[in-house]
Amino acid sequence: MAEEETTLKRTGDPSQETDLVRGVRADVAKILTPNEEVLYIASQNATAMTPRPDCVVATTNRVILYRQDILGRVNFADFLWQDVKNSHIEQGALSSRFLVETIDGRKEVMNNLDKDQAKRLYSVCQQMDQEWREKRRVRTMEEERARAGGIYMAPPDMASPTAGEDPVDKLAKAKAMLDKGLISEIEYEALKAKILSSL
């Protein structure tokens, strides 16, 4: 089922998607959060035992195991990237196996994935895993600094807002920085407190 290879925003041309992938993408789109995007979809190889192949969907926020039963019902198993401890593939002669494990010990497996798709999925998962490891590292450092009574230094562009700048705009900028992962939750709360105290 190499033809089932999916192409997502970061990895290719969506016009090349198959009916299976378009259907999965449409189903998954119904459960995405605002600003969440599908990055890649890898499907199982079609066999007589799996007439409706299952898929692994990587998004900007999570990895989703998309499983269909013979009645057409779908089961979504979600793993937020912030909770993923490890995701990897085991490559066999004809197919690959995808495994994901969370920090709290939850585990899931998807067998019989197309080998090429599994490699691309692995690449996307590793990229997201690295991004979230860095975010967790920064957050841990901030929490440890706060527990130790460390001094917080606000980013220069937000610490000394220009006179007359609307506090609502300043709060929106701070929230946008948090959402983009540019600042930690602790930094955001400190900025918010500073902005509100200047009212």
C-alpha cells in the first residue's frame, strides 16, 4: 500500500492523498483544537485481515492512533506530545511497527505500517519529541529557579512596555508568546501580573 502514503503540510502535496487518507484527515479534523495541524498520516498495509487499515496521525499537538472497526466506528487514542516519553518504530521485512509510550507509563502499538510511511512518521515524531523535550527542560529550569527563590527577568520587549500601549494588547502579545512556546507558563504569569499591576 505504498500508494496510501500521505502527504501533509510539512511533508508534501495534499493533492496526492488517497481516498483513505482524505477520509482519515476529515475525521481527525473534527477533533483538532484551534491552531492544531495534521503533520503526517501513516497507514497500515491493506490485507485480507485489515480491509479498513488503521492509521497513525501526527499533529502539532499530539500523536493519534486512528482505529476503525468493521462497522465503521472509529477509536482515537491520543497522546499529547508534552506527555510522550518515547516514540519509535521497529522495522520488519515487509512492514513496520510503531510504538508510543507516555511519561506516566501508558503504551500503545500500531502494527503492519507501510515501511516508507513509518520512516517519515518517525522523522516527524522525533522532531516533535525534541521540541517538547526542550520545552519541558526550560519549564523544569523555571520551576526550579522559582522554588529556589530565583530572580525572574522578563523579556526586554515585554518588561518595559511603551507608554500608552493598551494593556489588552500587551496581554494578547504575552499570550501569543506563550502559545508559540517562546516563554514558559511561569514567565507568562509574571508578565500578566506586571501588566495588570500597571493599570
